[in-house]
Amino acid sequence: MKWLASELHTHTIHSDGKQTLLELTRGAKLLGFECIALTDHNTMSGLQGKEEIEQETGIAILPGMEWTTFHGHMVTVGLDSFVDWRKAEPDTIDADVAKVHKQGGVAGLAHPFRIGTPVCTGCFWEFKIRDWNAFDYIEVWSTTFAPVKLDNQRAFALWTRLLNEGVRIAATSGRDWHRQEETKDPLSVTYLGLKEEKHSLQEAAVNALREGRVAVTIGPLVTMEVHGKENGAVYELGSAVPVGLPEDKESYAIHVHFSFSVRQGIWQLPDQRYRLVVNSSEGILSEMRIEAEDKHYEIGLDLDEKRPAWIRAELWGTVSGVRALVAFTNAIYFDKEATE
Ligand SMILES: [Zn+2]
Ligand SMILES: [Zn+2]
């Protein structure tokens, strides 16, 4: 699988950004990104010249828009023309998301716990969601040095709570990038797992978001699969391990892959041993110390004891003297026997 280094939340001078699309895209290339989503506030006019800029820089630009309303900000990606955001009401956001899907796009909550009005108009999420499954993702990490920020920690906790409630929803990062500026803060990357070769890159990237083939990091790339030992099946991020037959003797292993060499020289975290945690709806399944090297680990998974609803890999370390979540994968789910 190709993991596409993406920045999914950006602005240009077509909304409140201080950069043109060309400046933004060149800046993204210098930071080792391969893809950006342009998500200006309530407009898609900034996409003018997209093809030429993609050709010059080699960076894929996904069309997007940030719905900017008094009740919250919602990022939409993958639509060629926008769905009208002006009638978005606190009670009917689910219907708006259905329209985004109809046009082939995906929708996610942007920075749901950022301080809202009057500091940042509508930044705090107040839309009433009736069906969380209607949404594709939550931007759990926003801005720079995201994992240590309290509003992001609340968003991450919301994602975990939803997973525990049985909602299958992806988690992403987005810098909410407005201008070209130097920063010493760690930058986060959302890696999208591209699968379909027959599709365009845009379709493959949007499918990855929709299906949760997503890994987020401020350092190394961490991905995970579940392997069926007997039948050879491989379950990727975002997919579900089916319920086996009662006589099924299938045993499973979790594979966690690390690439520390990815985006070589661009991200800098202090030399250290990290802690790999496989977390789940049933709590921590496995924990180990790992060295900072490109490697793959295999962890046995006993489903007879207690079948989790979901698992995810987390990498913990020390960043600027603070213990922080450095990287996490999206979830792999486990179907449950239907109870009568
Ligand atoms: Zn916003
Ligand atoms: Zn924004």
C-alpha cells in the first residue's frame, strides 16, 4: 500500500490565508508532503490554476472547502463543486452531509473543541449530530504541536468514546495552515492508504478517508494490519475482521510497521526509545519499548478471551520535554456475533 503524506486543512488568499495556492503548494513540498487539500472558508475559487501547480510541484491538490458557520466548522474534501453551506442549521447537519456524499465527497468535523465565538466565530462545534456514522472523520489534531493541546485532547477523547459506542469513524490531523512561516513546533501529517490503482489519485485519497485507511503522526509513519494465520487474510486500517464460524480455529496476529526514515530530515524528535501501545475497546492489549528504527513487529491476538470492538496502535514518546502521543493509527474493527 502506498501511504500518501497529506496536509488536509489549508487556506489561501481566497479566504483568510496569506498565501497563494502556488506558495502553499511549494511550501508543502519543502515539508515533504505529497498531497494537500485546499479547504478555504466557504469558497472553492482558490483552486484556479490547480493543474498547472500540480504539474510544477508534483503535489496532488484535493479540492475541498471548510464550511464556516456560526454553529461549527466542517471540512469537506473531494467535491468538484460545492454543496450550498448557507442554509446549514444546527439541527439538520446530517442532511447536509448526505448531500456532500451524493457528490462524491467526504465530510469531517474541523477542530471541534477550539474556543468559539467571540474569539473565533463558530469554531466550537455546536451542530447537533443525530447519526455519527453519517460523518467520515474528525480532525482530532489541529494546528502545530497538536498532541499536547487541550482542545485536541478533547477531540481525541471524543473519537475514542465514539469508537467505544460502536461508531466507525476516521481521525485525521490538519494544520489549519494560513501562511508560510517558520516554526519549531512539530507538524503533523495525515497518511492516506492508497489502494485502488484503477482510480484517480483524488478518488483513491478520498476513499482512504472514507474507509479509515489513515495514520497520523508528528514523527515516524506507524501503520497496522491484522493477519489471519490460517486463511492468510489481511485486514487493513479501517476494515473489519468478520466473525468466524464456531468451529473456526483461526488465530490472528497484529502487525505494526514503523518507518522512521519517512520524510527523512524534515521532522526532528529527540533520540529516545518509544513506547508502542496497542489500545482497544477493552483497554491496552499490548505494550512494548521500541527503538527508533524501520521495523515491523508481530503481536499475538487472542480473540477467545475477549473480542474487542476495535484496536489501534499508538506511539508514545517525549517531545520538547513533554510526554506526548507521537503517532496513532486509525482503528481496525471486529464484527460481533449478532445477539438475539
Ligand atoms: Zn475552522
Ligand atoms: Zn480552517
